[in-house]
Amino acid sequence: MPGRVDGKVILVTGVASGIGRATAIALAREGARLVLGDVAAAGEETADAARRLGADARFLECDVARQRDVDALVGCAMSRHGRLDAAVNNAGIEGALRETAEYPEETFLRVIEVNLIGMWRCLRAEIPAMRAGGGGTIVNMASAAGLVGAGGLSAYVASKHGVVGLTRSAAIECAKAGIRVNAVCPGLVDTPMVDRLSAEMPTLRDALIAMKPMGRLGRPGEVAEAVVWLCSDATSFVTGHTLAVDGGYVAQ
């Protein structure tokens, strides 16, 4: 029985762990042919896991803060498969847990460079490839912090609000070219990113869980399922949308 993205050539960044890894595995299970990128060499382990599911999967080390790396990832999809059907721009970092007036400038700039400018670099490489192929779909990984504020994470919040705006603009520009652009906005998900923030403030995890209507962390696979849906033909009339996968947090 064919999967939901059977035969589609899909690029995914930030695949070494967490949501990116879960997304690559879910797409592999649903029949995708994958081109995977991450700054960490552990992304190759994700590619191996995808291949064990029967997927054609290629991993390249890719830093979205370098346009040449992003171009090489898109180029790999084009040279290997002749087209790019979908892209999941997931790579991102959390930065520091500090109040706005005390936030280290170097860290603030790095978060914006990776999370927002890196997202733009991906779009500027992916959109021309999809135009050449007659269309495609792009899923940008934003955050519930791209829809509401969060104290202590000003750089991350600013970057993810920017991703939401970038997504909407690109969706409008690309609609007539048959390219859909949407954003997924996860809430608190059980990933290494949350572990790192919790190490800085041990009470953070419990405090954030207490704010969730469902009273628990999300699972990476739950976010991955939303991404697969947006990459599939089931969402052929959905673009410019921000899909919160957050246990009801932003509904409050």
C-alpha cells in the first residue's frame, strides 16, 4: 500500500535528533526519497535508520548559516533525483535563557542567523528548484513561541515570529507557481533542546508542563505526523498556514 508521500523527493534539515530525526523517519515510512542535512555527523545515523525502512536516503553535513551548504543540499536532490518535491526546514537552535536586557549580543545574533536567516537561505535555494519542477511544498519549523511571547527566550521568540512572517510572505509569492509554504508551531516537545534549557533552570520543565492544557510534553513523532500531512497531497489547498502542535497551549 503506497504511503502518503510515496516517491516524493523530500529535503529535511536538522535531522540529527529530536523533531528533525522523527520527521525523517516518518517520511521514510511513508515512502519518501530523502536528502538529509545537519551540522552534526550524527545525521548519518538518521539516514541509516531511514534506509532500514527501505527509503533512498542521503545525508550531507549542512550548516544553514552557510549558503553554500544549503545550495549543496538542494543540488544533491536535483542531481540525484532530478527534482525537489518538498522541503522541511527544521534546523534551529534555542540560544540562552536570559532576560532581554541581559541577553548576550553574540548569542542573540547567532540565534537569528541560524533560525531566521538560515530559514531564508533554505527558501532562496528551494523555491527556484521547485519552480523549475512545476511546484512543491515547503514546511518551515516555527514554534508556539512564534505565535506568543515567552520570557527569557527573546532571541528564540523573535526568530520564530520571523519564521512565521517569512512563511506567510513566501506563501503569497509562490502560490501561483504551485508551491505551498506552511509552518508547524510545536509547543514544548521532549527533545534534547528542552533538556538543555532544563539544565539551565531545573524547575523550567515542570513549570511549562503545568501551563499546558494536556499537562504533558509533546512527542517528536506527534510533530512529525503534522509535517507528513503538510507534505502530502492531502493539503493541496493549504498554504500560508501556521499549524500549532502544542497540546492546546496557544488556545488559552
